[in-house]
Amino acid sequence: MEKLIFDYSSEGKIGVSLPTKSAEEKAIKEYVPESLLRKSDLNLPEVSEPEVVRHFTNLSNMNHHIDKGFYPLGSCTMKYNPKINDKIAGLPGFANIHPLQPEKTIQGALELMYDLEKMLCAITGMHSVTLQPAAGSHGELTGVMVMKKYHESKGEQRKYILIPDSAHGTNPSSAYSANFKTIALKSNERGCIDINDLEEKMTEEVAGLMITNPNTLGLFEEEVEQIVDIVHKYDGIVYMDGANLNALLGITCPGDMGFDITHINLHKTFSTPHGGGGPGSGPIAVVEKLSKFLPVPRILKDGSNFKLSSDYPESVGKVLGLYGNFGVMVRAYVYITMLGLEGLQMVSRNAILNANYLRVKLADKFEVPYNRVCMHEFVASGDNHRQLGIKTLDIAKRLLDFGVHAPTIYFPLIVKEAIMIEPTETENKQALDEFIEVMGKIDKEAHENPERLHQAPFTTPVRRLEELKANKDLNVCWGK
Ligand SMILES: *Cc1c(COP(=O)(O)O)cnc(C)c1O
């Protein structure tokens, strides 16, 4: 177990050298009123540079991360992020600018954002993009606000949004946050939207439909064109949760399928390290008739100059303080430019191939309820292990001992004991085979020694946590 950094501290140790002073030294009191100055010293650890580096390196290894091992967390696209992205995002010209600088001094940054918007238009088959939302769910909220504005611009107050029962949890919460009521749509026996149910529930009071495609079972919505037509017949808006765009790059796009709005998770599909609650980016792309409702400011090109404009009276306004999380945009720009169209197509093709390889190889030991060709992920079930007294949670916990992050579990809700696996394209066959082998070992253990599985994990810094307590009674203090 790694010690606290305070335990390395001893007086006088130092990790940085400050430049020798070149100006006359003045007392802090000459600048800051005495009442605002602290009365006692800050309790900071005094440590050397190697101690700091080792401490944080050791800490980082106590947790799982994509640079450490396989991370098949379904719906999250935990793929390897090329380090060149970080390197370029850290260049001084990108990292040291400020959003409130005069436009003429940040032309390069505006050009990058403008070009990224255009690339995302091409990738989604849409007319306009805003880069402002800070996460996928934030993009959803922005999209639903655009939906609302659209209906209001026609003098209508629509009340409901339709959401399939397989939807990602953020979809109903975004609809609710924008003051809509949600109506659930049933899935059919193939795991797709039940068209009859949609026909029954679609009315002129429904603002729109939000669907994830491929859906959370990793399946392509087979009747997507029909679905879109039904909603459009009532002038509803069809929203595609595009967080799973990793499955579609260069193969098809929301625009071609007839969607009106989609969000893109730059941090998932376009490779920014994520998962620790760090900055994300959830741009939304819309068709032409919705363009005027997008958040301001918008980036415009005027000859060879780029400028920001808030002159959009019908805009939903601002959804973030400034312009979005620029560092994530730089990474996405680098990633897309580096791969090009062919490279992006390879991403999705390999993501699909990898998921299907695992699906087929695992299906003899782990039930796959909707077992047919999937997109970038699939959902297995631990239900056939229940009779051995083993839950999906036990399987997930045991995986940690083998240096594998657990898949997403108990989601989507329509699969019992769900195990949602997304290998991503950045794993090779060897890594996939190792995972298959580990899953085989766990299955064997479930039959031979179920008691042991209940106690897993054995090798992690902490064992089974009381998850409810950890959430409700969070204690992150070091106790001093
Ligand atoms: C990840 C995800 C979201 C939410 O994205 P965040 O950036 O985490 O807010 C929404 N829908 C689906 C299908 C997702 O996989």
C-alpha cells in the first residue's frame, strides 16, 4: 500500500528550485490586506522530486487505466489514446492561450475549432455543429433544448419525449432536465424498437424521440428509417445518441439515416483519456433547419479570418461559460487528421470485428441473449451462472485479479445479469485471446470453487467496497 505523501515529508527537503531573485523583495503585506493573510503556515509536505514522481506513479498503478491493461467497459469506448494527441494539445500555442484573449490573437485556435466543426459535419452527415457542450450528457441536454426551441418557434408547446427501454440513463434525465415528460418505448424480441409501440405512442404532443444507434445491446436499429419516418410524420425531431459512433465511422452516419440531431462524445470516439471525471466534450450536430437554435457564440469564417458571433436571436443561448473544452478538441482534431477517412473506417471495422470475435468465442460459456452479428459491443449475461450461486458482480470482481477492468455490468436493464463488453479496435488478437482465456478460468472456478469467487478480488489494493456507503458517505480526507 502506498504511504501518504505527508509520510515522506521532512523539514527542509525541496523538490523545485526557484530562479534567483531579479527584483527587490517586498513583504506580502504591501500587496494583500493583513486581514486576508493566513495566520499559520500551510501544511504542505516537503519532499524531493523523485519522491513526488514515485508517489504519484505508485498511486496511478493502484487503479486500473487504459495504459495498464484491457478495459472492455461497454458503452464507454475505453480505447488506447495515441500520446501524440496529448503532446500536441500541450504545445504552448494551444495550452497557454486564454479564452478571453482578443480574437485576432487566437486565430489558429478558432481555425482549428472551425475545421473540427466541418469534419464533424462530414462524419455525421449533418449541417452544423456546436463544440460547446462539455460532455455527452451535456450535448443531450443542449439537443433537447434545441428540440424545444424548434417547436416553440412554430408556436407549439410539446410535452413528451419518447425513449426506448434500452436507452442510456442520461437520455431520460436530459429530457427531464429540459422539462419534458418521458414515455418509454418497448424493445421487441430482437432487441430493437417495437415499431407498433412507437406508432401507438407517437402523437402531436410528442416533441421527439431519442435513440441510441447502435443501441445499448450493441445492435444496429434495423428499422431505423421507418422509425425516423413515423416521428417525422408528426413533425417530431429524431435525436440520435451518438456516443457509440465508434461503430459507424465512415460506414454510415446519422444524417444518412434521417436523424435531425446527434451528439458526439469526442472523449470516447476521438480519443481523449476519460473515465476519471476529467474534461470531456460532447458536440452536437444538427440538420439545417435547426442550425439557428445552436448555442452562441458560433465560429464564422470571414475571408481568411475567423471570428465569434452571438448574432443568433433564436439561439438557445450559452450552455457553458466559454467555448467548450478546447484541449479535447485539439486531441480530436489531431486524431481525425492523422487517420483520415480510411483510417476512421478501419477504426470502426476493427471495433466491430473485435466485438464479434469475443461474442462468438465467449458464447459457449456465457449466454448472449440477443446473439447475432453485433456492432462495436455486445451484451452477455451471467444468468446461467446464477444456479451455481454466482452473480455477474462476482465475475466482474474476479476479472480485476487478472489485470482486466470489469465490463459494464447490470446495464442495459433489459438483460438479466448483464455483462456489456466493448473491446474497442485498439486491442489485438492476442489481447482478446487472453481475455477469452481469463473468462474461461472464471467460468471453471464458478463450477469448481464458487465460494472463492464470492471473495474476489484478492490482488487489488482494496477488496469489495461497500458501494452504497462509498457513495452516500464519501470520505476523502487524510485525517489530519
Ligand atoms: C457515455 C454515454 C453517454 C454520456 O456521455 P458522457 O460524456 O459520459 O456524459 C450517453 N449515451 C451513451 C450511449 C453513452 O455511452
